[in-house]
Amino acid sequence: YSYAESSGGYRNAASGGGTSMMSEICGMNEAPDGVVWWQGWIILAGGRSGRGGSSYLAASSVDGSVRELCPIDGPASLTLIPEANEVLLTGQEGLGIFISLPGPQQQSAGEVPHPAARNNIQYSEGVELCLLERFIISASPMDGTVDIYSIWDQKLVQSLTLPEPVMALGASPTTIEEAAAEDMDTGRKHVSLCCLGTASGSVYGLVPIPFHVQLKRLIVGMKIEPAFDLLNAMYPIGGGATVGEARAKAMDLLHRDAGWQLFSNLQFSQALQHLSSLRDSELDWSKILH
């Protein structure tokens, strides 16, 4: 590794044909509370103070520019969401703000980090945050409240309370591709886990119920509409190419299982609608069921 420094702000140097890089953002007048690197952007929680106090900063690895994103008036938090190329910041008064991080090609065209097309989430001040699959987990160091929000529509989907305050939390990383592959299989390939450490030193584990298990339970219970609602919540329309492919596979799974469940309950017309909706089906279900 090589290292470079400039008095003006930001500079980087690389060795090994540009395969290894170490960079420094100079001119900082305070130690940042956190940092993440994604899409060629270094995002810092603090590091430079303005008139109103500390701010979140974004430094570009393309042109070296440093820009302020939003002010910090309480405990800072950075939660990276790789699949969406976004980072969730805790802004003023606990407001969770999603920031979109353009890639190097977009940076070269002049695009800079900007608020993403998502609803902000209002958190209690001081909460700890982490990403667990498709959900943002928030935990309170005051009363042990744990809230779970969907990434895609920013809605609160579950709340629970631990018997003591949560002082720290973290989760195993899972990409959309891994989660989708896991959901489509009958056996789990790995377990995503959120660990919550409490004031007394106890550690709790929070494990998401696999999507295919939830879907199967609803269909067996003849709750077809709630099954569609679950699928739409997990794989929303407009979620991108990766989410779109996972949605298509999940839709096939729903139509297949719902079709056979309805067929076994002698609801042939409705069963035909589902089984005929399967992609690339080699069977003519209308001839079989009629």
C-alpha cells in the first residue's frame, strides 16, 4: 500500500496497478463517529463542524470533492444498504434519511449523493440501527423496544420489547440474491441473525422466519389474499431487476402451491387460474382440470 496526503482536502494513492488503495480526507477538525465506503463514496458521521454543529459528509473517490449531506444534532448512525446503493442516516431529531449513492460512472457525469425516493423514518433519538435482510432493525437503549421496518416501503412491520435496554446490535450480512435463493429452497442454506446486547450483558438473537415458510403457512390455511400481500411486501413492483426476478420466482411458488391447495379443496375454477399462471408450464391445465 502507498499513502498520500494533501493540504487541500482529499487525495489517494494506489499500488499494484491500482488494485489497492488507501485514502485520507484531510482538513477534518473532529474525529468522525462512523464511516462507510460504497460506490466510490466515503460517508462519514461527523469529522467537520459547521455553524450548526457536526454534519454527515460524503467524499468522492473520483474527483476528491467533499460535501455535506445533513446536520447531526444527536447520536449519529450510518446503515449501509448495499442492494439499493443507499445509506440510511439518522438526522435531526432522530429522522432516518435514505441517501442514494451514485456509482463511479454517474459520478463522472456529475451526479452526487442525494435523498433517495423513499419515505423518511422517524426514530426515537439515540436508537441503535442495523440491516437484517430486507429489514431495518432499531433498538432502544432506554427501554428495550425493538422496531422492525421494511426497507422497500419503510413501514413498521413488527415491534417487540426486550426485558432490558439494548446497548448494541449487529447482524450477519445477506444479499438479496442469497436471500432469494434461500427462500426458494426447502432447506435453509444459512441463517441470518441479528444479535442484541443488553445492559446486563445478555445477548438475544432475532431470526427472520423464512419467506417460503410464511407463504406456505398462509396458503395451507387458504389465506390466498394475505399470501399475495406478503409477496408484494417482500418483493415490491419496481424494486429493481434483482428483486423483479426474485418476485417472479416467488409468484410461481405462490401460484403452484395455491393451485394445488385449491384443487385439493375441490375449488377447480380458482385452482385453474393459479396453475395456468405458472411461467413456462409444459402442461395444459385447462385440459387436465376440465
